[in-house]
Amino acid sequence: MANDYDVIVIGSGAAGMSAAIEAREAGARVMVVEADGHLGGATRNSTGVVYAAGSVTQRAAGVNGDTADALYDYVLTLNQYAVRPDLVRIYADQSAAMVDWLIEKGCAFPPNMLVHSDVSGVLRGHTSQTFGLGIADALINRAGALGVETALGSRVEQLLYEDGRVTGIVAGGYELRAAAVVIATGGFGNNPEMLKKWFPSAAYHGDRTWAVHRDAPFILGDGITLGESVNAQITGFDHGLIQPTPCFDSRHIEAFLPPWVIAVNAEGKRFMAEWDSYAVVGYLINEQTGRRCWAVFDHRTMVANGDDLSYADPYNSGLASSSWEEHTIVAEVEKGVVKRDDSVEGLAAQIGIDPAALAETVRAYNADIADHGEDRRFRKDGNGHPLAPVVQAPFYAVEVRPAIVGFTAAGLDIDADGRVFDTRGIVIPGLYAAGEVLGCFHGKRYAGGGTSIGSAVVFGRRAGTAAAHAAQDALEDA
């Protein structure tokens, strides 16, 4: 039976459109099938940061000497080597070229928008001038110019699987046949049942858990479901990015705690530098007793800083927001959600922790600021925001949980060319994958802002190229 297309791509985010572009440029007839009513996937709603070392943007910003080797070593060290070194090596080696490729497609990454997006101290976060929508539009426009066909509002229901290989898809009750299919459906952050199964650290927080991809309604784990139907290997259990959110139901996309709070655990002790990168803070909170902490601050600090939201959006994307405004906190006090007391010890009693422990934590923190002008224990750097002692009553405590799903990282397992493995470790002929649907790239710790879109582009390109070549081989063998 003749194929309708050489390559079918399921999903139109950064991974899907990158795959479609490369497959088309390799000569394949390509169809992109998208469940939503528009192209762009979750990428279009993101801050549009990609993570790279040794790029042209870094050099223009005066960041010299950063290398692929340094990026590779950083990612492996952060994850205690519990990641796929072959895939991390590919990403590290191709990250700078990925930036070049996106620029060639019409994206702009101004040097003044280069940001710290990890915990390495190196500026590797390349922010798109027009954020995620700009990246999505550039890829969509390039794919359209190349003649890539698209079908919107078409959720794939089934993979066609015949004679031991994937031969196409079923969508809307119609069969479409192709020599190769690329799954780029994104993650499963909007699917509570799949979160329970594959990302229990996030699901633990129950109704408090929600995903930043809420405006991309089909981030439901379709790629995992489709893969499982052909015996694909699912890996990356309990991997993903979780971000902190206060106890009031704000539903704001937040990545950072305010630099002016101190975070204490159930034992009344600090356990991190509160303004550390969102790449690690959620994990640190989740490792505490009860998988939560309390943000503690005083009235003077709240009044002085509560309306300064600049800390919440260091990428200047306009997408992030904050729950920590003075009027919000005061309103939550009246509801009994935020706790307030005229003494630190009384505040501790209200939140159920040892008053003496919290009092000592506050005393030591205040002494560091008063006597040394710095946080000597955790070396918190407010990045231009002054350290705030906890000294003037009344005092406040806000429960914080890592309940915002930044992205999910359980999913399909691939080889270096994006070919999907089955449960025996054997490649499934005709099936490729890239993007958030993968479970084999990100480790237990998120390496840094931009690795999600960055890896989607790098491995989307590889999957598209390999799929096109496989389609050509199949045609020659026919």
C-alpha cells in the first residue's frame, strides 16, 4: 500500500517543527498533525530560553571560554552521573550550533538577554527576543515555506503497526500512512492520573499540583500512550521540574521564592539559599519533612518589598507573575491561610514547629546580616535585592510546596538518532521521538532553564533527519 507521506510528525512544538523542517530539507514529504487548534505546542507559551555553551550570543556578550565540555561535565555532575552520557554529550556538542540554526530560521537572541539559568554561575540561558512565541513562529514559518503540510484539531488515536514496524497513524478515524512517524507530543503535566503514575513527587501535593502548560490543553501524555501501544520502553520515572508555590491558590506561574524570605523546614531550620535557581529549589523543598517548608518574614520587609516583583521574572518575559504582593498576603492572613504573630516563637507554635529552633534560626540569620552583611551559612545572593533581616513584628509564615509542574521528564527511550526502543532495548522500526515526550535525557535534577526547549530542538532535528533517511531507504528497497 502506498504511503501518504514519507514522515508524519505528531505535535507542533519546538521538537515537532524542528523534526519537520529537517525531514523536509532532507527531501521527505512531511505532514505535521496537531491536536490543538493552532501550531506551536507548549513552546509558544514559554519564556523562550534555550541552553547552550560556546555560542555566538555568549561571545557577543563577552562570555568567553565556555565550552561543550564544561556544559557536559556540569550536567553529569549535577545529576551525579545518573543521566545518559551519550545524549548529554550530543546536546553539549550541538548546543551552540542549535542557537545558530534557530537564528538562521529567524529567531533573535540578544546578548543583553543572556541570563543565568542554572547553578553553574555561567550565562548559558539564551532568551529569545520575542520569547517562546517567537521561537514557535520562526519554526512554523520556516516549515510552511518548505511546504510542510499541517493538520490542526487532529488528535492521534492510534499508531498503525504492521509486520513489526510503525506504518502510520489513525486520527479522526482516518488512516495516514508513512515510512516513519515522529512522536513529539510533549509531556503529561495536565493529566493527573499520569502524574500519579510517572511523576509522584509532583502528584503528592494533590489538588495543589498544576502545570505551567495549562494553556496547552493536550499536554496529556499521548506520546506515552501511543508508545506503550507498540511496546515502547518508558523511562525517567519521577523525573521532571517542580517549582515552589505558596499555600494560597493563586495559580500564578512562579519560578522563584522572594529573595527577602527565609525558608524553614518542619524542624525550624533553613536548608537552602532561598533565591537559588528554580532548577533546584523545588527538589530541595520536596526532600524536607512533609515535602514542604514555610517562608518566614517580618512586616517591615513585606511592606518594603511586597510590590517589587522584579525578582519573579529575571528573563523579563512578562510571563511570570507573583503571589507575594502585600495586599495578597494580608488578605490570606484574614482567611487564616497565612499565619501572623507578634513573636517568632508564637509564629512557630502556629505552624507546628519548635519555637526555640525557629528563634535560633532567625537569630543566626539576623546576626549574619547585622555583623557581616551577608548570609554566611547558605550564601544567599539576592541578585541586587538586599538581604532582609526578620526583626520587626508582626511576623508572617507562608506554607510553600513544590507543586507547580514546570515540565515532565518521563517518557520514551531513544537512541542517538531519535529511534524509539521497545522494552527489550530493540529499536522499533519506523518510530522516532523528541522533546518533552522523552524520558531518557533529563535526570533527577533539572540542569537549567532552556534545556527543555534546547533539547527539543537538538533531538527534534536529529529525529527528523533520521526519519527522512529511513523513508528514503524504504523507498529504495521497495
